[in-house]
Amino acid sequence: FAVFSPFFPKFFPGNRLAPSVYLLPPPSEELSSSKPTLSLTCLVRGFFPETIDVQWQKD
């Protein structure tokens, strides 16, 4: 978690909290399916300020 702005304290007073990030597996129905796609869910919580940008990258 990073903020690159000298104005951060003016707009977001308070303590910064890093997010907790959880990657949830696909539903079991999808795992047993013959479809070539799966759903992944990313849960991000417990952070401040409440603005966040989440990006997925293929490795």
C-alpha cells in the first residue's frame, strides 16, 4: 500500500491502515465443470483511507 502525494494528510486525516487481501477460490461447481474459465474473487478490507485501486496481473 503506497500513497505518493505530499497532500495526503490534508485530504485523509487519521492513521493509514494497510489492507488485508484475500484471494478466494472458485466455487466447487466451476471446478467440476468442463468450461475453460473460472471465477476468482479478491476481498480487500480493513484499510484507510477508503479509496483503493486493485489490479489483476497474469503471471
